[in-house]
Amino acid sequence: QVQLVESGGGLVQAGGSLRLSCAASGRTFSVSVMGWFRQAPGKEREFVARITWSGGSTYYTDSVKGRFTISRDNAKNTMYLQMNSLKPEDTAVYYCAAAMFVTSTSPLWNYWGQGTQVTVSS
């Protein structure tokens, strides 16, 4: 089993930056993909970015391309999301997720963190 803990959320003005961290513990070597999701008030959870654990291949949703950067430190079992040029519409609870298996379309997200609040003021 894998446990995930997010940190780094907070309040920031539009145009500012935040760096989210996701620390993984447990059976971490079994993780093949990790990613970030977010859920804004009154809206459904949406995918933000993902990264493969071994190769470091990344993928982003269009709305964050050029502003967000996902990365990982395998030795620390930690994933990061550097968020720059933040906009009010980025306001959401951000969740870390980990997958052991990947289908032809998307990873099977087996584990989830508790979430960290990101609030961007105008």
C-alpha cells in the first residue's frame, strides 16, 4: 500500500507562485505514475498533470501548460507541482495520486492524498 501526503498549498495573489509537494510512503517502488488533480468549489475533480516515475515523462492539461511544472525526486519519493502565473480559476483543492498500472487510455489511480487547498485571489 502507498500513502500520500500533500503540502504547500496556501493563499496567493494572481500572478504569484506556489510549489506543492506530495510525499509517498509505503510500497513506493510499485508506483509507475504519479499525478495531480484538483477540485474547485462546486465542480468535479479534474486532471492537472502526471509524470511517470521511471522515465519522467510528463503530461499536462491544456489550461496549465506553460505555467505548471510537474517533477519528481525518486530518492525522496516525492512529487512536486510548481505553479507559476497563478490565476483565480486555479483555486481548488489539489490532490496527489499514484498509480501502479496504466491502461491504454489512462493510469488506474490506486492511491490518493488528503488534498491541499490552493486559493488565488484577484
